[in-house]
Amino acid sequence: MKLQTSLSLFLVSFLLLFVAMYFNYNTLENEKLSVIIQESYKEKLISNDKIMALKDARLKVFVLDYGCWDEIVNFIREPDDAWAQQNIEGGLSIFDANAAWVYRLDSSLAYSANNFKKEMGLKELPIPKEAFKKLFAEKKICSFFVELDEGFLFIYGSTIHPGFDRERKTPPQGYFFAGRLWDKAYTDDLSALLAGNILITRNARKAKLLSLPELKNAVTIFTKPLRSWEGKPIGFINYRVRFPLISNYFRLSKDTVVALVIFMVSILFILLIFIYYYIGKPIRMISQSLDKENPRYIDVLKMKKDEFGDIARLIASFFVQKAELESENAERKKMIDMLDDAQRKYHSFFESSRDGYSMVDMRGFIIETNVAFKQMLGFTDAELFLKTYLDITPEKWRAAEKKIIDEQVRVRGFSEVYEKECIRKDGSIFPVNLRTYLMRDKDGNPVGMWSFIRDISESKKMEEDLKEKVLDLENFHKFAVGREMKMIELKRKIEELEKEK
């Protein structure tokens, strides 16, 4: 393929890659925006919950403080309207509450107060009396909503205990409830605090969070249920909020994409010119020189001081070195043939040797043997390579051989000739003598050992036979000498008897 075609394909690939990167970038931006919306949504939920909790904090304090107060315990036992008007009714304005109720343990009303219009009534808490025990069956504090014509009434309740029992562990003395009406004035105030629009409805508004056009508008709705004393939703608080940051993000993202497109097109145009005029031509000259094997095509390039000049000078030196290499190749081939011949002789020497040859690594595993050694033991190559020299050495010889290796081979690099026994594959034991040599790497570290092993079974047998013959000769000599001594003694006694006659 010609250079011009390759460059064209490269530029087309580059353009396609850019298009793919653009769509990938757009996808990643949308995913990033979705993550930002989701995180903003979560942050808004947390922020809203905290703001709403702060908004109702005074009502909660009202209930918790009055629920642990000795005076209200005494009030349940001995009602005092003057005290109630001063403390309970007065507490409504102090704690931003609209109503308060005090009940005895039998669910009978001890006192109630509210600042509603008279037509609203609400002398009694608008829930069944049997609900009290259910509300406080597990916890001493509760909260719920009651639906009224004017809106939803948020109720906070607590069991009543003496002032020292802030943890409400003693038996309850009664029940205290306080309520706040969530009317339009309340929701307007809450909207101002939350920087959004609050709407309380009986049906939930569907949150629109994942549609791209709506993401660009950056408007979403948070919906939270208002639960009754039974835990059932009786209404919903819907919070509509706009995220200006998201709209700005879309605008900036669009500007970034446009700038990126302009930048990439400019880079592509500059790259096209650079490739054709500053890379294509020198490469064609270099290619022609290599194809014709003639350095004259790159004479102009050799004068330059850029990378192509370096390459041209290298090519010129290459042609000079090529001739030298060709002359060296013949000599190198001759040396290789000599090495191959030496290797064949080496291999022939070890394979044809009548003595066994074995090489082991420093762990003792057998890594190389000759035919004589395998025949001596009766093992194959595969079987021997799974064994160490200890596996073919009887137990009684191992300590002595280890001592020789530690004190002779490792110290001076070789051992004296020594004897030991080896175990054949069939389990029979035969004597050998050997000398072990140490192998080292280029750094002088031990890497293995090798030995020539000679089977001395025949010589041992001959030695034993010779010992038996010597022993027989010694026994015969002793027998002959003893008989001669007995004859001399008998002759002496005969002579003595003849003298006595």
C-alpha cells in the first residue's frame, strides 16, 4: 500500500475516531449530568428534611419539654385552669403551635387549648381514643398528620413523665400532644425557606427526573407522604424546584463541544499539511533508497539535522556495514559449523562413555544423564527427571555423601573419588565410585553438580573372591604347619623312649 493511500486511510480513521469520541463524550456528558441531577436530588431531599425538621423543631421541643415536667404531672392529678391558661395556652405562641391537648392514662381529656377559629372546634384530638395505646406501644414519642378542611394538622405527641425521667423509663402519667396547621401561610413560609414551590395535595405528583429535555429545564418534583396515626398516607407534600446550575452546565457543555469541534478540525488540517509535506516526501526518498539499495537517493536528507537526516545517515552507514557484515557472515558460519562439530563430539563422548554421567541442580534433582547411567539404573529419562540423587542412594550412605559435598565439593569445587551404593529401578543395590564437581554461574554462585559414576560390582566381586582365596590359603598354611609340628613332636618322643631302653 502506497504512503499516500496509508495517510489517507489514517486521516479517515482519525476523523472517524473523532466522531466516535464526540458521541462518546456526549454520552458521558449526559451520564454525568444524570449523576449530578441525582446527587442534587439527594442533597435537596436531605436539605429539605433538615429545614423542615428545623421548622418543626419548636413544636417538638414544646412536646418533649412539657412531657417531662413535674408541674404537668401534678396538673393531671389536680387540674388548675389558671395554671393551664398561663403555661399551656401561653406555650402555643412561644413554641409556634396551634393546638395542645393533655390526656390522662385512661384517654380522658384533662385539658385542651388552640388558637383556631371557634367554628373549627378541635376540643378533642381528632383520633380514636384507642389509638393512644397503639401510638405509644413501642415508643414514647410519636408524630402523625390529621386532615382538616383548612389543611393538614401535624401532631407531635409524647407520654408524660416526672422531670427527672428525661429518658421516659418510668410508667407514663398521661399523654401530651401539640399540633401545627400546615395551611397556605405555612407552606408559603416553607417555600421561601426551601427556595422552591410547596404544594400539599391528596395525591402524589410524579417526579420527572430522567427525561433529557426536562433535565435541561432543570425542574424536578420531590414528593413526600403525610401519614396518619395508622401510618397510612392521607396526603402528600410536593416540592417543585429548579436547578439553575444544571441549565448553566448544559450551556457551558454545548460551548465546550463547539470549541472542541473547531479545535479538532484545525488540528486535522494542520496535521494533513504536515504529514504530506514534512513526512511523506522524506519517507518516499528513504523508501526508494532502501528499495534500490542505493544511498544516492537520500543525499539531500543526509544534510538535514532533523530525525529524517539521522535516519538517512543511518541508512548510508547501513549500506557500508552491510558489505562488512556479508564478509563476516562467512567466517561466522564457519565458527558455527565448528561449534556444531564440537557439540556433536561432546555429545558423542558422553553418550558413548562406559561410565555413567549425571548432572543435578543444587536441590539435587537430576537434570541430565547419559545412556550408560540410565542403563546402569534401569530408569528412563522421564523417570529420572522426577528424582533426586537421594532417591537413588540408600539411607546409610546419605549422611556420608552430604558430608563430602559440604566439606569438599562446596569448598574447593570437587571431591576426592569416593564409594557409595545406588538403587536400581528393580530395588537391587549395587556399588559405585564417583567424583563430584561443582558448577557455578557467571557470578560465581553454585548452580549444580555433575559426576562420572562407575559401576564397580565386578571389581567388588573379584575383590571378594580374592579375599576368599587368600583366606583359604592362610587356613591351608596353618593346617600344614600344624601337621609338621605334630610329626616333629612324635619323632622326638620316639627318640626319648628308645634312649630309656
